[in-house]
Amino acid sequence: MHATDSHSFTISHFNLLDSTNTFLKNHLLNYPDYSVIWADEQQQGRGRFNRTWKTAPGRDLTFSILLPLDNLNKKHWPNISQITACAIIRLLIEYKMVPNFKWPNDVMVSNKKISGVLCERVKKDQTPFVVVGVGLNVNSDSKFLKQLDKPATSFYSELSSELSRQEILNKFLSFFSNLLDHLQLKGFLNIKKELFNQLMFKGEMISVTDGTNTFHQGILLDLNTDGTLKINCEKCGVINLSTGDINKPNFV
Ligand code: BTN
């Protein structure tokens, strides 16, 4: 199975895996560049900050892409997770949704999370790669979504119709491929501008946590061209963050 753009993605579809990221990391030598590992169900889906990622078996999308980094300027390596979020945003817009970008790489619709990205760097024969893991809520229903610990939504919840996961995956890969080309040839600036348009909490007070503990509180100023977030921290002045989880203060 190949997407139509310049990168040739090969999709391997599994019924059940522990985690598509973990599987790909453990079987690097068996899969060529641009392999996509797609599982209908993950028993140990992982998110950022060691959180678990739960999806409705057979109804949502969980997949990981094996992306070589040796053909990309090193300064753009940290941008991969954000071009992934940008591809998801373009995909949601194509389906007439109004997405928001929640730094560093979450995508929200109606203030609820619809997608998360987990990028993990690996080496194969001394060549650097990143495993790009994407969780996208497609056909999960409100009963399933309500039992998750944070507000979440899906294509089905927003559009009231079931969609083909294969079609959505193909479209995602096409957007992702275009963005990857753009990043390689022209850099991150235009993509940053696109993400800034959809950025949540612009000019608002936010708290920054490591998933549990708050380590900064301040006004969100800007998304920087290197993908970091500029905030005016109450205690330490203007700083650039490279990691964290942002929310309105006291957001549960
Ligand atoms: C997050 O929001 O914290 C990131 C969630 C990433 C979940 C995806 S699902 C496919 C891939 N396999 C995993 O175990 N995690 C990522």
C-alpha cells in the first residue's frame, strides 16, 4: 500500500499489538524506511509522560511511522512531532471540523482531545530515525470517550457518521508527506505560522506541568520557529519551553 506523494509508505496492519511504537522499536531491522505499523488494538498504548493511551478496539487509529532522519537538517528534528500535528489539523479541516493546536503536539476539537503524538528517537545501524506514533480517535462513541480521564472526542462524535479508517490513514499520510517535503526544502517557518493560527491559549494565562506537577505559570506569548513555546512566566520572566503539558490554571 503506497500513498501518492514522494515518500513511499508501506502499511502493515495488525489486529493486536502491545504498542505500535514499542513494536516498531523492537523490530527495526525487519521494517524498511517509511514503514507504517497500524494496530486495531493496543494492549499497552503509551502517551507522553508515561501516560496510557486508550482507544476503542477496531474503531480508532493507532499507528507508528518509521522515519529516517539522516536526510533532514538536525535543527528540524524537533519539528517532526509538530508537522505530525499539522497533518492531523489539515485532515480535520478537510472533514469540516475546526481543530485547535495544543502545544506541543496535541490536536483538539471543541476543547476535547482528538489526537496525540508520541515521537521516539532510535538508531538503526548507526542511522538516526524517529518512530512517529499517532493516536487518532475515529469511530469511538461518546460512551467510550466519557470513560477516559480527560475530555476527548472523535470524528464520529463530531460528525455523527462512521468513517473508513483506511481512508483517513491514507489522507493523513498524504498530508504528512507534503509537510515533510516542505520541512526538508523550506524549513519550519510557514508550518509554524499555520500552527500558530490554530494555537490554543494565545495571550492567556497558562500553567505548565510535567503531567502532574506545575513548574511554570505565565502568559503564552508565541510559538517559536524552533517549535518551542515562548511564555512570560510570573516568576522567571520570558522563557522558551521545549517540553511540558499546558492548560488553563486549575484545569483538571
Ligand atoms: C499523548 O497524547 O500523550 C501521545 C499519545 C500517542 C499515542 C500513540 S497510539 C500509536 C502509538 N503507539 C503508542 O503506544 N503510542 C502512540
